[in-house]
Amino acid sequence: MWESICLCGRIYKDKYTESNCQDKDSLEKAIEYYRRGFAADPNIYAGINLLFLLAITTDDLIKNNEAYKIIIILNALLGKKGRSLKDLNDYWDVATYFELHAVLHYWSKACQAALHMYLLNPPIWYLKSTINNLKILHQATRLRDQKRLSSREQSKITTADEHRYSFWIDFFSDAINSNSTSSEERELPAQVPILICDNYEKTDGAPVNNIYVEAHLQLNFHTDCEPETLVIRIIEQQEQICKGNLVKTIEMNSIRSIINVKRDNRSIFLYAYENSETFSAVELQIYFASAERRTAFNEKMSKYRVETIVEEAKFEFDLEFDRDQNGQRIALGQGTYGKVYRAQDRITWKKFAVKEIPMRNPSYTEVLENEIKILSTLNHKNIVSYYGTAVDSNKKPPIFQVIMEYVDGGSLSQLLANFGKFPEQSIRKYTRQLLEGLQYLHENHILHRDIKSANILINSRG
């Protein structure tokens, strides 16, 4: 019921957006439909959309009774998903946390959520939905925000956190643009937003490992008198981290190698000599907004630096398996060759499905590993993503692990067993998605050969 009501709200919201935020009648109707949908079922989707639209019409959300109640309910709904941001592993939950704090101008918490969103490595169409919402809000409330920040003192207080928040909007927008059908938008910009993952020291001298720092990367080519350089400008670091040098300039001829990180197709390791006379080394792990941006960077660098090495860096996953009260790992299912478990990476907090196969036949394992390498190159919303393989040598026989995308809704066969036959509308929807996935496989010269309800997985959003 609430879905149909919110769909009407979405239609009027789109009409308001298409009018360049001028159609006030569509805005009011969108608010009314989302309000009715939220009243019918207080859920995250209806609530965050209603809150966004109210923010366009309200000077102070906290002083608006309706908005204040929505904020309390949304916080309660997110609290049921996890006690803190770190406990949220579903993209839409993290995105709601991000949007909620952005609309309330809690920029620091919004930036924390933005990093969490990025580490989950969501599909681009997920990011597009989230960022478009925020762009609508920013466009519609620009004049009011300028009035709110009219005094110089207020501007000074909010500039640092807002600057970091603006970086994340640009960062995600760059990911969206890099997947555009327009060749101009896919082209590597003169200045690219990036993240640098490195180890730093707190102001008290204590080490902090794996800190992600916002920065911009700039490639300087075609200079007459100055050497060609790669410039990295760090825009803002966490307050507890020593800032150090905020600008790092690396001459192109000092770059020794660029290594693609296999574990994350958006990341590279860059090795260079910071000073050609002293041979002091620079080792940077750089994260681009998308895999396409990394590819564009490699192409640009290979064009000017033919000796640059582009190779694969292999990493082991740091997995922690879900366990029951007795400490036994919880199996999601069992197939012909092994069991599937759910695990979480300790570094990125991302959940995976891990299929374990005893390595009784080395030749079969080698064939399987080659197949996984092929499958890991696939990228389609209706195909389970394969992230890599690992070997647990501590067990006898050794266990071959296939690390895959975790789909939280279970299989089609489980849904049939729990709820019985589906309505025709659901059958049409699932059949269309199934055929779209198969079409993609066939276009890539891959046959499935084992299509059955147990192998068709459904996420929590259907």
C-alpha cells in the first residue's frame, strides 16, 4: 500500500526536479504523498524523502514538529539495524545515515558515512540515486543557506567540515560522471578527487593506521620550462591527525611503478622517488572514485610514461565468519562441492558470501580458480559479483575459498518454501531480471548451465 503512495510522491518529486525546482505545486503534492506513505508505514524510504522535501520548505528542521518526529523515527529505525555507523552494512542504511546528517548539516558525521558508503563499493546507480537527492536539496535551498551563513563568524565555523562534505559530493559525482555515456565526461579531468590511504600519527605521537585522507590529484603536462609533475593536494585531515605537508609534488620521471590493486579495482599503489638526488621514496595507495577513473589515469600515465609498470597486486582477505552461540560458523547453504558461509572483512566492514571447497583434486581447483578470474571481470546488477579467491592452508585437506557478493534476501526456492506461489506481478519482475542477467552472460560468451530457483538470489529490496 505505502509503496504505491510513495510512487506517486516520486512522480511529483521528479516533476519538481525537472522544473529546475520552480514547480511549487508538484513539490506540495510530492510532500503530501510521501507524508501519507510514511503515515501508512513509517519506513526509511518514505521518511528520508519526506524529510528532504520538508527541508526545502522549512528554514529550521529541528524547530519543525513534523520534521523533528521524522528524524526521531529515522534514528530509531537505523538504531535497529546497528548500534553505530560501523554496524551498518547495507548500502541503503548507510546512505540514509549520510543523507540524514547532511540534511541536518552535521557535516562531520555525513563525511564519516560517505567514507563508509565508498568502502562498501556500491553500484554506480545506487550512488546516483543518493547524490541526486542531495543536489536537489542544495539547489532548492541555496539562497536560504547563503542567508544562514551570512556572517563571517558563522562562515568560519562551518567552512572546514562543509569543505570536506563538498569534497565527497564532488567525489561521488566524479564516479557517476566516469560511467556516463558522454566521452567528454568520461575523460580524466585536470583535477581529480582521490582518497589516500596511509598511516599517520596523532598529535600525541600515537600511530593511526589505514586512515583515508581526502585529496585532489592534478597532472601537469605540456609545460615549457617546468618538469612534468603529478601534484597531490590534501584538502583536509581529521583534527587529531598531524597535518604535515599538505601538497606533494612528484616529477613524472621519478615514478618507478604503478600497481593496480586487485582487491579493489578503484585503487593503485604508486611508487616514486620524492627527491632524485637523495632517492627518498614515496609510496602511496590512491583510491579513485571509480574503476573507470583508475583506468583513465593508467591510460593517461602510459601515454606519457611508457616505462610505467601496470601490474596486479594480490591481497589476502581478512575475513571474520558469523558464528552461532556455540561458536560454530553459520552456513548459508550447501552445494555439490562445498558449503557457503557469511563473513565480514575486518578492514572494509563489507559482508561476503564465502564458498569453501576442499582441495582434494589440485587440477580441478586450478580450473575453478581460472573460472573465478573470468567471472570476477563481470559487472551487472543481476549477476552475483565474484571478488576473488583464497586458500586456508591450516586445514587438511586445504580449503579453497571463493569470495562472492553477499545477497541478503535468500534464494528464490527459500521464498517459495516460506510464502508459497508468487503473484503474477512478482513472477514478471523476477523473470525480467533473470533474462537481463542471462543476456549479459551470453553477450560475454558465458553459459550458466545450472539455472534453478536455489541459484536465483533475491536481495532485501527485491
